[in-house]
Amino acid sequence: MPVPIATNKDGHVPLIASIDVGTTSSRVILFNRQGQEVCKHQIEYSTSASKEKYTYTGKRRFSEQKELQNSSSESSLQNGHSLADDIITEEPENDTPKRERSRNQLKPIFSSVGMKIEETEYLKIEDLNIHAHGPTLRYPQPGWVECNPMSILTHVVQCFGSALNSLDSLNITRQIHGLPLYKVYCIGIANMRETTIVWSKKSGLPVCEYGIVWNDSRNASIINEEKRTTSKEMQDMLMEKTGLPLSTYFSCSKLRWFLDNVPTVKKAYDEGDLMFGTVDTWLIYHLTKGNTFVSDATNASRTGFMNLDTLDYDRELFEFWDIDMEKINLPKIVSSAEYFGDFVIPQFVEKMVPKPILHQLQEFSSQNIPIQGCLGDQSASLVGQMAYKKGAAKCTYGTGCFLLYNTGTSRLASKHGALTTIGFWFPYLKDNDHGVNKPNFALEGSVAVAGAVVQWLRDNLRLFSRAEEVGPLASRVPDSGGVVFVPAFSGLFAPYWDADARATIMGMSQYTTASHIARAAVEGVCFQARAILKAMSSDAYEGEINDDIDLLEESNSGNYERAAFSVLAVDGGMSRSNEVMQIQADILGPCIKVRRSPVAESTALGAAIAANMAYKNEEDRILWKDLHDVKKWVFFNGYDKGEEIPEDQHQNLRVFEAEIPDEERRRHWKLWETAIQRSKGWLRDVQGEHTPVFEESREGIDDES
């Protein structure tokens, strides 16, 4: 029986807009109550590695564009078609240094998304010149990754306008058929974490034309020097306060690099004009009326400046990095779900978006739609995967694996190489036994190689032509035939931490086939995920425990129930394979169910959930009254868990449980542990020297975005 369409008091079908800024693209998605994407628009970033640059060269008349779009099907609109799709073409970029061009040469200027920039009283062409040209991502030196903050902001605005334009066309169709119209009521933001941006309080423009992206390692010398000169006691103090090790990943050392190496940044700092923030702060500041200057706790916890106990800045942390808190403007640390401000188009970005969508944005800005939810991307994925309860975990299978384990309101310090971070903070929810209205913490770990091993099988060994064929190939055999594949192409990450290890394939015989190797490779990824979950469960155990105890195994036999995981929520490329996820479930055993969400965009959905929970009163919440209600609608289309749920109401939700005997599973785990020991120390043994331990890699490979 179809679920009736719910409308709001004004007769509209409510939607929540989610802005999702990743490492390689930005997108805006409009979600309904079932977590379905009603409209979506995405822009992939241009990079310095590309030979082709985007430049505006022409456009159709608006009437032609409108006619073209109105003739499009609803499904094409939902997949992100917009007017902007038809007005971006490619043209080589002028190689003349931007700073050396004359005023005449500066006109016209084109933004990185291809739109002509016009001079206004608010901002002169010369001011925007340095920010408008060039790619969104660039790699000026090995290990350096920079982003253009103005381009990211413009991409977000363009995506928003294009999604609204698609919604407008969709509403025209719905009106013709007598259906209630859609309307966006609030906005949430998810973003890549740690990326560091500095801008001027006076102008609102970046003090430096680029931001330093999370995986940039230019600050390695700063980190290495701090490790060499900082006592163990001080390093332990830093870890205790922040949950983070000394690493190139986090924002603190990136800001220190800016101050040491960019004179304009140092000058703004000395004058008290420097504003510091991560991507969430940059977006909220420019997209809200009155320029709200905040950072949500999940993002602030990745800067290295926030004390996890106080959820505020810690003067001792700034003193460690020799940064004067009185000289720098810092965003206020806030919860993940509260009112930040009403959406507005930044005045200097207004001239950088296509005119056909500009009127949509202007009309939307006049409606006072609030931005009121924000989460760092991995925390947003945790929320979007419904891993709310203590003991739940999520794993994103990208190039590597990214695991978060919800520890509830307890902040745990890992003894096994994981990080401590904020999972989410929804203060307006009702207090209950799960503490969802308090700051919830998570342990975080990573596997270096996941999807990368599938690429290796495809491109290097040529075992198949498409990545999605790995599952069917691996499932041709019931097991790996005794073969164990340790995919340590660049050493072993958590929880083994051995930079001298290298990839090995063991146990082969004349019986071994391509299917056995493919299955062993997939199992190698799944075994590493289990190893991290095993380590995290030991960190989370409330009591004394020996290091040789496997809590996941003990939980299977009825012991140590308090430390048992209940569910592993999965997303990312490899999770789309039923065969691979069944292998993961078999390796984890009966105590953990592997649950794949029906929503592909779990990160963006998490931001929408945060925005929904920002209303103080339950009756004012647009789509869901609480977190239980989210699961009820997104997973079961409005049915309660205890009801008899028709199969067609949750056909996209899939739960995988272990199907192999415990004895066989334990034997496979023993083989894996033996193979790990034999793959360790390879470089040290053959070269007679030790490879430096890659502490900078503890943050993991975040390839979800």
C-alpha cells in the first residue's frame, strides 16, 4: 500500500536542502522524508592536472533554455540537469601571470565555473582577479594540495541555484497534474574536514588565494620538528586534550605554516584582521545574512585547537603552536544542529553565477530559509547511516576504508592507534538513555587499501575489465582455497602500524585460480576492517582486558556483551557489491550485522538530518520528529520496526549476516594473522634499515568525498 504524501501546514511537500562539499566535488541535494533525492546538482572540480580550463563562451537565450528544461523528464531533473549544463564549454587558460596583466587585459574576467564577472561598487575587478582564475584544486609541488575558496563558494551557490531551478520545473509538472508542490524549508552542510582557509575580516576575501586541503603535507617539516623536540609528556597531553596525534592532517599545523610562509597572512594576523576557519566556517560565514562566524564541534574537533572536555578552544594548545589567541579571529564553536542564519547569496559571488539561475537564488534568499545543520563529512556519514547508538559503527569503502565507532557520550582514548573525535551533537532532542542530545564521540580508524586493490586487480593483473566484476569473480569459489592476500602496498595502517610491510600473496598452489586471488584480495580488505573493529572494541571495553583477548570473538560465545558491536553500517564503492558485503559479514561473524543503507548519499543525508533536528520544538521539525523517526521513514518508508513491513517498502535496504560456521571463520582469521606476521618488516629485513613510521597517515584515507 503506497504511503500517502505528507504536506506541511501551507500545503507544500517539505524538503531539506543539503550542501555537501567534498574533496573533489560539490553537490546540493534536496531530500524528502523517505531520504530520496528529489533534485540534485553536482560540480566536479577542475584541477591543475587538467590541460583544459573552463571559460564562458556563450549561452542560449533564456526562453530556449526554459523550453529545453521543461521538455526534460522528471528523472533527468532529479539526476542534476540544469541550465548551467548547457553554458559551460572549454577553452585554454591564458598563461600570462595574473598579477602582471594591465587593467584593460583584466576585462573581461571569467570565474572557474565559466561565468563572466562584472565590477560592482562593493568589489573591484582587480580584487577578484586573483581569486577567479585557475582551477579549484591545484598541486603546485609533490605532496601539496590547494583549493580555491572562492571557487568552492561559487560552486556551492551555482549548485544551489541549479537544484532550485530543477525544482521549479518539477513543480510546474506537479501543478499540471494536481499534485502538491515541493518547498525547501531549511539547509544543512557537510564538508571535508581539516582543510584550512584564512580570510580578511575587513573584506571577507581570502588573505591568501588558496586554502590548504586536509591531505596536503607541506607542513611535514613542522610536524617532524615538533615530534623531535616535544617531550612524550607534552605529546600525551595534546592527545588527551584533542584526541589527535601530531600529524600533518590537522588544521593547527597548517595555520602555523601559513603564518610562517605567507607574508600577507602574517600581516593580517599582526593587524588583527585574520579570520581562520575550516570549510564549514567559510561557507556559513558567506552564505548567512550578517556573516555568522561559527564552526560546528565535529569540524572544530579536527583543528587541534579544541579541548574535547570543554568543547571550546584551549589556550595551552594555541601556546604550543605559538599562536596568540588575541591576534586571530576564531569562529565560535557550536553544536551540529542549531540556527546559524538565513541563506543569502554573497554579493561578490552574485556576479559569478549564470543569470538564468540568479533569479531563483534571489527569490530563495528573500524567503529567509535558515541554515541550521552542519557536520564534518565522516560524522555526517555516521549520522546518515543511522549509526546513532553506542556500539554502532560505520565503514566507508573508498580507495581506503574509513571506520567510525560510536562510543556515545563517553570520550575514549585509543591505545590501538585510533583517533578520538566528535560524532554529532544534537542538543534539542529529548534526553533519553542513549544521550543523543549530548555530544556523542567516536573512535576513528582507517585501512590504507580498499578499492585500490580492486583497481590493481583490474589494471595490473587484468583479471576483469570493470571494478564491479570483482564480486561475481570472487564468488565463483566458496573460499580462497588457502590463499591469503595482504594488500599492504604502502605498508600497514591501523591497527598494525608497520611502514616496512609490503603486499604479499601467500598460500598459492597449482589449484589457485583467478577467482581465488580475487576472493583473497577482497577478504584482505575485510580482514583489516575486522582488525580495526577488534581494536576499537578493546578500547571501548569497560574493564580490565588482556591484549590477546578478541572481544568480537568472545562476544560470539556470549561473553563481554558490553563491548560487542551491534551493526556495521556500510557505504562507498565496494559496499554496492552484494558478494563483497557477504564476505565482510562472514569474516565479522554472527555478533555484527552488515547493513547497507538504501540512501547512496549518506553524507549529504546526515547534513539534512542535522538541519531537521535544529528545531527546538518537536512539532516544528520539518521531516522527522526524532532519530527513531528518521530510521522509520528512510529505512522502512513509514512503517514501525515492529510492524509487518511489505517487502516492496524496504527493497533497497539490505542486511548481511554471517553464513559460514564459526570454526571455519576462526580458521580463516588464524590464516590472516599468520600472513600479517610474515608480511611485516619486509623492507627492514631485505634492506637492513628501518622505514620511518608514517604517523601522518593515522588520519586515514578519506576517499568518500
